[in-house]
Amino acid sequence: MKRRKFAKTISLLGIGVLIPWKARLQRAYTKFIWSNSLDPVNIPKYETPLVKPPAMPGIIAQDMDTYEISVRQFQQHILPTSLGLQPSVVWGYGSVNHPGTVGEGGTYNFPSFTIEATHNKKMEVKWINELKDTNGNYLPHILPVDQTLHWANPPGGSAGRDKKGMDPLPYKGPVPMVTHVHGAHAAEESDGYAEAWYLPDAIDIPQDYAKTGTFYDYYKDKYSLNWSPGSAVFNYTNDQRATTLWYHDHSMGMTRLNVYAGPAGFYLIRGGEADQITGTLPGPAPGTGDNPFGTYYEIPIVIQDRSFEEDGSLFYPDNRAFFEGLDEDQLNIPFIPEDASGGKSDVSPIWNPEFFGNTIVVNGNTWPYLEVEKRRYRFRFLNGCNSRFLILKFENDLPFYQIGSEGGFLPNPVQLSQLLMSPAERADVIVDFTDVAEGTNIVLKNLAPDEPFGGGVEGVDYEMADPDTTGQVMQFKTIAATGEDKSTPPMDLVLPAINDLGTPDTTRKVSLNEEESGTVFIKENPDGSIEYDTQSDVPFGPTAAFLGTVSPSETGESLSWSDPITENPGVGDTEEWEIHNFTADAHPIHVHQVMFRVLGRGTDGTQSPEDWESGWKDTVIAYPEEITRIKAKFDIPGFFVWHCHIVEHEDNEMMRPFHVGPIPAVGFSDNEGT
């Protein structure tokens, strides 16, 4: 068996990327079992034009914009129509006042339409869970839900909701949803707290099911909110820099599945001093009611990986053997709740520590193409993958000019030969096609691995993505310019200055940890199968990833979601967090409520951040065996969370609550503080 080694940082391709190594006690991450799945090699590439999501329609008024947005189930062609398959069943957000999917003239789409917000202008969104059929009956999940995780757990009723379950079978009940605008500076009741979920207002929900999460009720009572069944009304002040945010589901223990099914979209804030630059950016972007295949020079682009069954439906693994690269009958170990002899197990039967799809999906289609004129374009890239890091590079070495990240514009434009993006990171870039010959087709490649991104050792081969499938993202087809390009050359742009937060009030040491089984010990047979062995001293793992604190001896102390809160900034406090990564993988760490500055990283935390990390961020890559230092100001009181944005990790304990200000005794949760 391959044992994962903590890695030494080495520079790769000039951007400080780490070479991935194999997982401790894991089989090769890249060996997949695709029984009944569609071979990605047989999927035609560059037949489908890129969809440019228009703006979400709403009521735009002088003082406040209002939206009614729901998530629904529908069918959409993600794969090329030339395959002759039925459209895939997916989920997506849309305007309830503009029903129907895009092909029907409606707004429901995967990915969802872009919400356009204005700096310092309030917005109210009624988020509605409409995962039910035309008769009003709930729709079960289209993917396998593991009930043994710490999850929303509606079958547990009021006493067992938001706790671990014991049923090893996939959940088939009504689906919890709660929307989080990723990067928003929002109050606690509008942040999309993981335990503030709610079921659809369906007519057939079993009487003993919990219909809402514990914090849904807490916020509703605390703020006397008039929320109706199956919905919640969130308010956004948009009092932050002009920037690229995005919105997605954030339900407890189900984010990986709910987002994989489709509901996610861009949320752009425009205006304010931080949107004033010297120079002209490429534009326009798609607006409300615009043709999703029209001509635009500012385009949001979300890159995701997915896999498909032979009939075109979404594939996501329904057993842990998949992650091990084994057939189900080759993983002979006890799973939760217990084995045949009555011994307890702490291994979940369905959850996979990471998942890597074998196709690349861009704005809702596998391997699309975009016709680009010989001029400059502004692309707002989002890595929307569950676990996959991306290293984007044009095959003709066309440079990226990055002008912004998660928190808005950088202090200065940065020229890059390639773009490293962890899950949830955004990159606001300009690409100049002016000097590309008309008729040239350029492939945007992905050089990151088909496995967890992490550390490496010098001399070990770097395993890039499959060049025939996941190593390709989309194609750009160059055509003649239709008019004058009045945008400014990117390196001539003068971007807004960024203020510093000053001296921190507190420095915290937090940790990233991973754990193996404490009950299941294994041996590997000559045929590669794994079986339970009570005489073995080799634990099965990983069973979960954790956040925690750093002990006085500088080791990581794992804490679960339900442990008492350890991060408790005062209202208005500026804090420095030292993130100590004790695992062998890189993790994208996201902190709710705040935008932060990256101060440094490395074995002692003093290595300078990359130039493209010099602005405000809400997600940062924490490399293995390194300390990543960030600084943020916490100015909104209440409950929030921080977590890894490898959503398989987030869904199994790698998320922790924090509270700003004195912690109230809420009376229903274990994490009420000390």
C-alpha cells in the first residue's frame, strides 16, 4: 500500500505549485471504476457554443432590489446533442416569475443566471426550495446521500436534526437547501448557515420529519422573521468592494451533492470607489433578458468537473470502494452502524474523501467553444469543482492579465503564463486576442492533477490531468473584430488602492487535520482487495478531515462541528490567523463574513504570498506542512463558519462554527461556547 508522505515545497512551472504525492494508506487516487459510466474519450469536444449566463431578472428600484429565486429540478443538455442522449436531470436556481428553462424562454439553468448587485444598494432575496413535482410531492435527491455523516438529518425529527444518523442506506426523502452568497458581507441570518436549511413546502413530507434546521428556527425567532414554509428571505447590504462573488447551497453535510446537482451562479457587485479605475475594461457583460449566445466582451466562466452514466445522467459514487479504486466486493470492512459481530465502525459507507469527475463542464456544457474577436476580453473565472484544483494555460502560451480576485481589484495588474485556482477561488482576468491570427483555434488546457493537489518530493513525476479529457477545458475560435476595441491594454490599467487593516488585536493558531479509523483495521490481499483484520495495526482511512487548534507542542488538535466554539473574535476586532496544515493535501480555506489579506505562508509563514494574492480574498490555498497567515476584520456579530472548500471535506467535519461577539446560550447546540 502507498503511504502518503508529508511533502517539501518545490516550485513547479514558476508559480509555486506543489507536486502531488499519493495518499497515506490509500490506493491510487487516479484509478476510477466507471461501471455503466460514459467514457469521456467518446464525448465530442468543441461542438457546443459557450453559454453566457444573462443577469437574473428582479424588481430593480431606487432604494432596494428584490428577487424571488427558487431552486428546481429540470432537464438540460450538458453533453453534446450529437451523442443522441436524453438531456441530463439537474437542479438550478431561477426567477419564480420567469418560469421555464433557458430553451423555453425561462431563467432556470445550470449554471444559474448572474445576480447583478450595486455597491451600497440593499437587496432582498426570497430563496425558495421548490424541489417538488407538479403535484406538490417532494423530489428525492438525484445523487446518493450518506446519512451517517453529521448532516441536516430531517428523518431525525426535531431531536435528531443536524446530527449524525445511523442509516447506512442512501437518503430518499425531501432535500434540505439553504443558499450562501460566497464572499458576501452579510448578517448571520442571511449568510446561509449550514444548520439554517429548510425542506420544500411539499404535501407529502412525513409527519415525524424535521422541516427546518435548528438555526432556521433560531434566526426566525431571534429576529421575528416572517419566513414562509419552504423559503427564507435574506438581505444583502452589498457594502463591500466591487467584486466577483457566487452563490450556492450550503446545507449541513450535503453541500457536495447539492452543488454537484447544479444550483450555483455568479453574484457580481459593481460600483463604488473600488470600481473606479484609470482606463477602460472590456465590456459589456450579458444583461437581463439578453441572448445567452450573444456577443459580449465581459463573460463569467465557471469550470466544473462532472461524470455521466451511459444514459447521460449525472454520476456520483454511491460507495466508499470507489475512492479506493476497488470493486464493491473487494472492500470487505465494517461500515457504520456496526459489523456483523456487533463491533462498532466509524467508516461511512457512501462518503468519498474526494471526487474527481472525468469530464470538464464549462458554463453548463462539456468542452464548449467560444468565438472570440481579435480584441481584448474580460473573463471572470470561477473554479466550481468539488475537489479539483485547476492550472489553466493556453496551448499557444497566450498570457493572462489578472486584475482581480475574490475581494475585487488587485493593487496592480499581474501578467501570468498560467492560472492556479483552488475550488471556490475566482480570478478576474483580461485575455488579449488582438494578435492571434483569424481562424486560429486555441485550447485552454488544465495542467493540474486528476487527484488531490498537495505536496511532493523532488524527483517524483508530476501527474498532470489526462491530456485527452480533463487536461482540456474549452476552445477559443478566433474571428475578425467587428468594431474598434476601446479597452485599455491591461498592464496600462491603474487599479484602486487597497487599505491595510493595521495591527491585529489577536493572533490565533488553527489547524487542518485528517483522521484514520479508530475501529477498523485492515490488511491488503495479493489481489489488491482490502479486508477487515482484527490483528492488524494498519487503520483504514481517511475517515474524516477536521479543523482545530494548535497545541502548545505545535501539533494539531482535531475538533468536530459540535465541539465548543474556539474562534470568538470581538465585534470590530482585527485578527491574524495562522493556519497550520498537518495533512498531506492542499486545502482551500474559506472564512465566512470577511475578506482577508494573505500575509504569508511556508514552513514558518514568512514566505511572501503570490502576486495574484495581493488583493482581498475569501479563499486561500493552505499547502501541506506549511503555515498560511491571513488577516481579517470581524465586524458583524453572530454565528458564522469557516471551512475547507473541498466540499467532500466540508461535508465530513472539516467545517467549524465561529462567533463574533459574546456567544449566546442558544439552548439546542453543542457548540455554544464554553
